[in-house]
Amino acid sequence: VSPQRWQAQAQLRSAHLGRLDANGDWRPAANGLPNSQSPLRLAVNADAPDLAAWATWLPPGMRVGGRLAANVSLEGSLATPRWRGALKGEALALSRPADGLALENGQLRASLQDELVKLDTFSLRDRQGGELSLSGQANWRRPDSAQFTLNVRKLAALSHPSRSLSVSGQAQLRQQGSGLLLSGGFTVDQGRITLPDSDTPSLGDDVVIVGRPRAEPDAPLAIPVAVALDLDLGEQFRLSGKGLDVKLAGRLRLAADAGQAPRATGAVRVVSGHYAAYGQRLDISRGVLTFVRRLDDPGLDVLAVRKGLSVEPGVEISGTAQAPRVQLVSTPELPDSEKLAWLVLGRSATALRGGETDLLFSAASTLLGSSGALGIQQQLAARLGLDELSVGAASNRPTVQSSKTVASRNPLDNQVVTLGKRLASGLYLGYEQSLTGVGQAVKLTWEWSRQWSMVLRAGEQSALDVVYGRGFD
């Protein structure tokens, strides 16, 4: 830190250590080293006119500002020292732009009297009028006596286009063992979280990039902090994005041992809201997330229903966030294929048109997963009089081009819907339609023996393949 940004002066005097003569030379005391009753006087004055120079000592992304001034004095003897001191801060500021945290207009007043360190006030304000204040005291010879109180009033803890959070409440910070304990309760005055439409891809933790040093794990806090907080979501907490728009309420008990991951106990419920998917709006008539210890794996009890139809279809979700179980429901009760058709199309599956089958399969795979969609595929295939109706990767084969074998670039390399019908023994007709593009193909397969078959394909790339297969033990 440059001298212009940090200035300090110290002066130590003791008659038993020595003295300065008239020429300014030091003359040691004749009686040698001081004893426990040697009188002492120490004075230290320090001034930091710009705290921004200290930002390099903070975690990445944190910024500070303002000015500090301190003075400390010591009088008495080695056996009975008497400490006095004061710390004063003006125009203090703390910000973290990545999270939209911006606190300013801060003040600090602290004092030292013998063994007692007293924080008279430490306050910061946000730009919307919210306030944070911290006060308390501690005996530096008895760390277990430390007791501080944190008060927040409509403080904008987050202020970001996709994340905003304003909270009020009180908490106590006190010594517990070799660390600190933060306990108390907070209420959300206003909160909104907007989920991104698409997740940003990222590399896994086990990926090593050659030439780039491996990121070191975050260093543990110098003073471990345990947490025991009650959080009330209040009446103005909304979650939106990815088709979801809900108002949430509930209470959670957040707890964490020093240096350990936080745990949660309690429940969060959906007060009102809806979920939009496949052009339809599903009203969430029941939504409860139950937390038992694990913060990242709450229990699920959700029911979303499409209303206003003669048949009211819906989706019911149970299980946990990491292992959800999804099933289709309807009033009155119908087969799953009918539930899905009413949910997505608003009518029965008895007369599907155009690309509606593709849409149903895409919806089934998204909502229910590959295993859950299998039963619906079989039901729809039977209704349409087909032997096969499935969603999967296209069955492309290399084609002949300019006497060289090249890989097909057909869009059906992605996921496709396959419809198939066995016309006769050994004769099979199939049709493939891309789910992600406009690619399509018709395939006629003739198996004239156990080893030999002929495949005729017509589409963006037409070909005639003769295939020989032989099995080995």
C-alpha cells in the first residue's frame, strides 16, 4: 500500500528504558532492563484516507471504499497497562457488482478501554433506503464474552436483473468454541428470482485444461462460523422462468456447523401460479417442497392441471428433486395416452393429425422421461394399428457417393419419431420424422434369409443397402 494511502505514527516512552540527550542520542537506563513496574507510554495514530487500496486483500469481486482513522494509547506499567483507543470510519462502501450488492454511506465508531472492545455503531445503507447496522462488545482477554447484534431493515441483499432480495430481521453473533455462531431470524420483504431460459454450459470439476492451472478450492474462513437462522419468505416472493411463474411462501430453519454445508428444515408452498409448456397453461393447484436436512434435495408434492376442458388433465410430481416421479392424471380417469393428448392438444388421441404425434412423443419424453414415455408409445401404436411407434436416434447408414463411403449428414442423425408396420413375413415398412428439423425418410426392409437383408431408403438421401449379418458365440 502506498504511503499516501496509509500513514501511521508511533511513539514509545519509558523512563526505565532510557532517554534522549540534548544532542538527540539515545542513552540507555543505568539500571538495565525494565521490571514489571516500569512506567510505559505508547501512542499510535493511523490514517487510511482511501480504503479502495485494500480491495486486493478481499475475496474476488468485492470492492470497498471510504476512509478510516485510528488512535491507540497505552499508559501505566508492564504489570498494569491501561489501553485507550478509538476507531472512526466515514463514507464507507461495500459492493459486489456480480450480485448487485451495493452498500454505501457507512459509518463506524469503535472504542477500546482496557480489555473491553466496544463497537458503538457500524452502519451501511443501500440505494433504496435499506439499512444494516452492527453493534456489540467483546473482551479481548475473554473471547467467549463476545456478543454482537445485527439489524437489517428492508436491506437489498441482492439487486440484479434476474435476482432481487430485500430482507428485514435481527441476528446475534457470539463466540462458540473456537468459532462464531450466527443465530436469529429474517423475513423477506420482497424477492424475485428469474431462471434463465437455457443453462450456460460448463465443464465438469474433473476436466483438466492443458496449460491452465487447476483452480484451487476456496480457502476455509479464518474464523469458522456456524449458522442457526429462521427464514420467512414473506408475502412477496416470486419465482419465474422456464415456463414457471409462481408466488411462494413458507418458513425454513437453516443450520450449519462451522465449515459444513447448510441444512434446511421446513416447507415452502406455492400460493398461486402456473406452468406453461407446449403452448398450454397449467394451473398449479398444489405445490409443496418439504426440506429435511438436505437443502438441494427437497421432497416434492406438486399437481398442475389444465382447466377449462371437459376432461381436466394434469401432471403430478412426487419423490425428491434429485429423483422425481412424474405421472399423468385426469378427471375423469383415462388411459395415459388420452391424458397426454388432452394435456397437450386439448382433445382425444383418437384422431391425430399432421405432426401431432411428434408433439405428443416429444411431450411424453420431456415430462415422463424415456421409461415413462414407453407405455404411452405402446398405447398410441395400438390405437393407430402400428407395430412400432418410438422416439430415438435415426438409423442412418453410410451411403455411396463418388465411389467413396462418407458419413450421412441427414438431419435424422438427431432424435426422430419412428412409425413401423410389418406388411408380411420378412417385409417391414418404416417412416422416420425428425423432432428437431424437417428431415424425413421412408424405409422398406426385406429380410429374405437369416443372414441377408435388403434396405431401400427414400428421403433427403436415397440408397439401396444389401446387408449381411452373422452371429458369433
